[in-house]
Amino acid sequence: MNVAIVYDRVNKWGGAERVLLELNKIFPDAPLYTSLYSPNKASWANVFKVETSFLQKLKFLRDKHEVLGVLMPIAFESFDFSKFDLVISVTSEAAKGILTLPHTKHVCICLTPTRYLWSDYEKYFNNSLFKIISYPAVLYLKFWEKIAIKRPDGVIAISENIKEKISKYYGVNSTVIYPPASSILDVKKITFPKEKDYFLVVSRLVPYKRIDIVVEAATKLNVPLIVIGRGVEGKELKKISGKNVKFKEFVSDDLLRGYYRNAKALIYPSDEDFGIGMVEAQIHGLPVIAFNKGAAKEIVIEGKTGTLFKEQSVISLIGKLKNFSKDRYNEKDCYDNGMRFSNLVFRNKLKSYIDDIIINSNI
């Protein structure tokens, strides 16, 4: 079976990229189609044969996201998938809108409905003038998306949280298959860091992740915190942090496993579509302190594998950190909970979905 994989942009590293690497293990010969590819920012993609759209040639537009959004539908509709039997799109934007012929089945793994058009529209367009100017483009993209989401032969949601959003914004039904815990589990070696008994953050440092809450809370309490990740908020977060907070832009997977093992808890302050980091922590026996919204409610078992704080605020998080004790949680409980989202579970459910629903056309 000839298989192709499609992704919005190949220019970063995060949870979605780990899903793509898992798909590469299942379909090692499948090429990766994308609108834009930045090899220097996405070294993980060297396992794929990457095919790019015409946007790759427009170098002056690569960082102009406000323009690229309007061009994305054309970019993905321009690809030819006629030689493939199956195409799997992994998307939080326009990759779901590819065009296929009847003999080519299309499975869409929807990470989330496009945030800047739907759930986070007010956050992205908080400038009144920009909102007015961009309104025709937003209207067009919303119209296009509602058509595009009906093109796949089947839509997979990565959580119950996202299933609800797909239904709310697109009016489409979907099947929940949780993404795999990630390729980190294939790393047999564990390298332990010198640090011990710290709170841990593993995340891209971007505004919606709300890492600022964690940094401020840890600084006020003067408790050890290690932040692993990089992003546009890196410099600002360092400015508001105390000496008790350490930043590490990148660590190898074997060292990341060590950081999980030596930590007191992983902190997840964002409203997540899923949150692979939470699962990774649980599999390493680590409890999670997470914001009580989004997929955290599907992953963390309150009082058993972690705890949830009610408000996305420094005060609410401080209330949890003050009295937190890792000894209250059993490593095996955390591990067993995390294994609900293992690579093997993902592979089996995806294969079953493709075999029973797509290939047999039992949609």
C-alpha cells in the first residue's frame, strides 16, 4: 500500500512532530508533504523524503504568517496524491484540505480546529484595526475549512476535548484515538542530571502555554524549577525568573528521561488539546500538576496520578505547590495510567481504524 503523510509546516519541534515520527515507524517509506520546510529548525524530519509546496520558493514570505494563512488552502490543494492508496494528514490548520481521487483514502488526524480562526480568535485578533482589515480573509478561511474538513474519508480527534471542538466548530463527527506517548519511549538509555527534587516544565515557550504562571509561582515560593524548551517567550521568562529557576533550551531524549525521573512533579499550566508531555511524565512514574481544563482532565487522575488547579493563575498554582508531596503518589499508578497512551496502543487503534473503516469503506 502506497502511503503519504501530510503536515501543515515542518519548521519546529513539539508533540505533533513526535506523532509524525511514530507514523514514520509505521509507514517508513511514506513521504512527508508540507507547505514549508526549514531543515535547520526541523532536523527530526530527515527521516522523511520531504515534498514541499510552491510556498517553499517564496522565501520572503516564510515568516509572514498573516499572509501565509490565506495561501495555505491553495498550497495544499496543489498537491497530487493520485499515486497513493492512503494519505494521512496531521493538522491544526490547512493540511486537512488536500484533494484526493476516489481510489485514494484520506484519514485526517486533527490536532485541533485552527486556533486563530476558532477557539483563540479573540487572542490572535485583539487589535481592532487588524481585526477589521483581516475580516474578509478570516471569513474566507472559515468557509473553506468547513468544506475542507468534509473531504477526508475519516477524521480522528486526538482527545475528547478536540472531538467536542470539531463538532462545535465544524459540525463533523470524529473518532478519538489518543496520540502516542512519543518516540522518547524507544530510547533505552537514561542519563540522570545532577539536579534532584525540582519541579519540571517541558514545553515550547510560547504565549498560550502560560509558562509565565509557573515561573512566577516558583520564583515567589523560591522552589527549584527547571524549564526545558525554547520559543519566543524565552527571554521574557528569564527576566521574571529568580535564581531558583533554570532554563535549558534543548536536552537529548535520554537526558530528558533522567529529568523526568529526578523531578518532584511535571507542571502543565496550559489548556491543552492533548499534552504528550503529561503522558511521558506519567510513564516515568512522575505525578503531574496541571490546569483543570482541556485534555489534562482526560490524562491526570486527581489524587492518584497528580492534581489539577482550578484557575489559570499564579495564586491557584501556588496553592498546589505549597503543600505538594511526591510521596503521596505511587509510581506504578502513574506508569499504568500513562501506558493507556502508549505507542503500541496508538499503532493498534490506528491500524484497526484504517483497516475496518477506511479500506473496507465502513464509514
